[in-house]
Amino acid sequence: MYIAIEGIDTAGKSTQIEALRALFPEALITKEPGGTPAGAEIRNMVLHGNLTSKTAELLLFLADRAEHTESVILPNMNKLIISDRSAVSGMAYASVQNLCDESTLVMLNRLATNGTLPDTVFILKLTPQELSFRLSQKEHDVIESRGIEYLLSIQDALIASAYALGIPTIVIDATQSIDTITSEITTCIKGAL
């Protein structure tokens, strides 16, 4: 089973990934972007570099996704794979930036993943108020610096992108306690295993 945890920055993805790591020690935990050595370089270039072209950013993330799928996901399909982000994020960010239409983004992501998408995506959804509070508690990377409205539009696009890719999706209220969120995700995973 291949699942992905999605959500905008500060939604609690990393916290949930660590909780799931403890609950499912046999699982392969990975992330996108940056789940391979090449991907880590790409992620660093996009988040902390000086790219001016949004198309270049999209293509770099697609290259990372292709490498990640080929070297991490496909060889481990016999295991429980838990990924911090997936093609859903890539498509959401590109759609908000109006780089190309939805059908083109679906085609590009299916190409990059060789058609291998998560079996289920869990999207951690924040309220505008909670997002504002969480952002005030940390330094911002390039994406977070684009502002609350931008991040909220990404959040909506995550849900739309998961559905456009045809991935079964569970939206979870990320303002709940960490344990409640973990319990919701764990119940779904155990029910599918």
C-alpha cells in the first residue's frame, strides 16, 4: 500500500509522518521532493535558490518525481510506503501558478510517475486562522513567503488535484490534536492492509 500525507506548510505533515514511523516500523518512509540524493539537490535549489522561472521549477519537481518513483516507490511496492507529499503537491502548486491546464498537469504527473500514484492521499487541512498562527511561529522559506492567501489557494488545489488524478482522498481537519489526526490516519491504513 502506497499512501501520501499532503497539506500546506505547517499543517503537520512531518509530525504525522514521525508518528506513523513509530506505529508502522516496517513501513518505508519517504518524501517528495527530496526523497533521493538527486531530489534533495533539486528541493534545495527550488526552496533556497534564485529561480525566476516557474516553468523551470515545475520541470525540476517533475524530474524529482520521476527519479523518486523509479528508485524508491516502484522497487518497494510490496511494502507499506508512507510519503510526505506526492504528485498531488506538484500538481497543486503548478495549477495555482497557472502554468498549464489541468489535463496537461495530469498527463505530466502520470508521465513522471509512470502511472504509479498513491493508493490513498490524506490531506491535512488548516483554517486561515490556524495557518496564520502557525506561520507566525517560524521562519519562512521561499514558498511560505508567498503569503497566507497563496497557501490557502494551494490547500484548495491539493484537494482538487487529488481528485483530478483519481486518487482516493481523505481530508482531515488539521486543527485537531496530533493524536486524533494520527488515529484517523492509522485507522484507515489498518483497514486497508
